[in-house]
Amino acid sequence: MTLPPTATLIVIDMQQAVDLPYWGPRCNPGAEMVVARLLAAWRARGLPVIHVRHDSVEPQSGYRPDRPSHAFKPEAMPLPGEAVIAKSTNSAFIGTDLERRLRDAKAAPVVFAGVATSNSVEATVRMAGNLGFHAWIVADGCFTFDKTLLDGRVIPAADVHALSLANLSGEYARVVNSAELLQAVSAG
């Protein structure tokens, strides 16, 4: 695997709101450190980074801009000069200039990490694939939460995560792990 200088890392919704207890149990507790390593590697090589920030309009959401939990997590804090895209829906392409930015930069591949695999990550990656971008999703750089079905059964977060990755694999995106991706970044 090789990465061209147009390989763009997009980190989705890595904000302190994901630590609020109302989300319930999550999978992949090491995802933030994976994202931190990805950011460090991208920055060291001077590759483009885009941060997506969720600005919720829902009254009870921890992602509301007027809440302390709206802030980025320390491991995923944008540096000066790095693009920050604000969104208020589950897809980072809706109501934003993300598509234009990626097209103008001839971004390829577009590499996604963040939260939640089964929500904003999946919605954004699906749309990236539908728009014709060469999308990659970092399996260990994402996480999600337990999901309660309409009949009351609870699906463990690890299963929800695995299903989302399976949904995206092939038609919408290439599923990769951080080890192979970091090796490709360092190989330059």
C-alpha cells in the first residue's frame, strides 16, 4: 500500500460528547490513541487533515455548541491551519463545503476515522463512495455504542461496529487497519 500526497485524513466528531454516559457501552477503547497516531503521521508527512465537528441542534445533545462537551477530545485537537468542517446532520457532506474541498484538492484516497461507526462515520463514508471518492475507513480508528433494537434486544457495540464496517466494505469503501496505514504513511 502506498499513499500519495493527496491522501486526506478526515476525523469525524471526535468530541468530548462521546464520553457522556447516555451513549452507553462502546467498543474499541483504543480508538482515540489510533486517531492520535494517524494525526501525528499525517502531520509529520505534511498530508492534508480535515476535522469534522458536530454542531447539534438537538436540545439534549452533548454535541450542542453551548455545551462544554462540544469541545474536541485532546487526542484529536485540530492544529492551527487544519480545516474544521462544522455539520449539524449525520453526514459531513450535507450543508458543508466538504465535497468542494476534496474535489479542489483532488483528494485520493480519503481516509476516515472517528465516531460513531454506525452513525456519522457510516453516513459520511457511504456518501463519499456515492460521490465517487476513493474512500478508506480505518477499522480500529472508529468506535460505536451498544444499540437497542425496537423489540428491546441490545446489540453489543462490537457487533454494531463490525456490521457497519461490513456494510461499507467493497461498494463504498476499503476497510483498512491503522498498522498497515501507518506503515504506508511512513514509507512515504
